[in-house]
Amino acid sequence: MTRRTLAVVSAGLGQPSSTRLLADQLAAAARDELVGRGADVELRPVDLREHAHDVVNHLLTGFAPTALRRTLDAVAAADGLIAVTPIFNASYNGLFKSFFDVVDRDALAGTPVLVGATGGTARHSLALEHAVRPMFAYLRAVVLPTAVFAAPEDWAGDDGDSALRARIRRAGAELAEQVDRRPATSGPADPFALTTDFAALLAGHDPT
Ligand SMILES: Cc1cc2nc3c(=O)[nH]c(=O)nc-3n(C[C@H](O)[C@H](O)[C@H](O)COP(=O)(O)O)c2cc1C
């Protein structure tokens, strides 16, 4: 059985957070679809509010404190990414942008990314298309066609079979399909991994 990991990033600030809720529902939809395809799925939830201070410190110093480093490595090593932001002033919020500003430059190249957003008004749903999608395109991620926006009225009408649920299922299936057609990731590069072939050294081969 192939093991797949999905990083599930939420930039929600509220507690409880509708952004976290949307991220979790997208993750469950993608997981169910991948399990149906015979995969063993690990979800790695990331709440950016827990890393907010570390993200700013990283921006100021260029170094990631340990907890943030682990999270950045987990995101880079995932087979797929779900990234959900609350809309602030008609765009992603500052925490979401700052986090992806410190993600290693090539970390998301080729990674399937499902994007979502929550907002106070459905009138701002296109922020996903004019702000979030271009940012991940710049990072050379493979952004899925269905982006999921949830406004307050979407939650109010959610009886398990709503239009929002249908979008979540469609988006989850798209992510699962993209993850399924790729080889499983091998995890982050180990900077201490042995690169020397000792058998060759003993045989007198000079690796330099
Ligand atoms: C500073 C600020 C700016 C906001 N700007 C917008 C906005 O431009 N458009 C919108 O639809 N909602 C806006 N909202 C509402 C949030 O997007 C909405 O409440 C979101 O779902 C909160 O997510 P959370 O529950 O995960 O914290 C704003 C909220 C705050 C605090």
C-alpha cells in the first residue's frame, strides 16, 4: 500500500476557526478519495497562528526556529498540499503570505495544491483567483482547477449535502487524482546523508 502525506495548512486566526474547518473538510475529502484508490494517507495539519511569531523572526533573521523548520520540512515533503486562508482586505491574510514567503523556494515545485478561503462575503470569492492561485503558480506548484470559497451562508445551509459539500468533494477528488498519479515523495533531503561510497574508497577510487 502506498503511503501518502497531505499537509493541511490553515491561516485562520479565530478560535474556533472557519478556515481550519474548511481545511479539515477538504483534507477528509481528499483522504477518502485516496483511500478509495488504495493509499494509506497521513494528514499533517498546520495551524499557522501557532507559528506566527516564528514566521516573523524568520523573515527578520533568515533562520527558522526549530518548530517552524519542522513544519516547513513537513510541507516540503508532503505529496500534496491543502492551503486555506481567511480573506482579509480582499486578499489572503498577512500570515498566509508571510508563511509562504519563508517556504524554501523550490519546495512546492510540481506539488499538487488545493486552495481554499473563507470570508465574510461571497463577493470576495475571486480573491482565490487573483491572489492565491497566482502566488502558488509563481512557486511552480500545480494548483488544482477547483478552488473552494466558503462564505457564512455556505456554512448556514450545510446539512451534509450542500453546494459547499459538493465543491469540497470535487476539489478533494481532484487533489487525490493528482497525488495518485505521482510517485510517493521520498521526504526532505537529509543534509547529513552519506554521499561517499566506501567500497569505492577502499578500492582506491578518489571521489574528488
Ligand atoms: C482585518 C480583517 C479583514 C477582513 N477582510 C475581509 C474581506 O475583505 N472580505 C471578506 O469576505 N471577509 C473579510 N474578513 C472576514 C474574514 O475573512 C472571515 O471572518 C474569516 O472567515 C475568518 O476566518 P477564521 O474564522 O478562520 O478566523 C476580514 C476579517 C478581518 C479580521
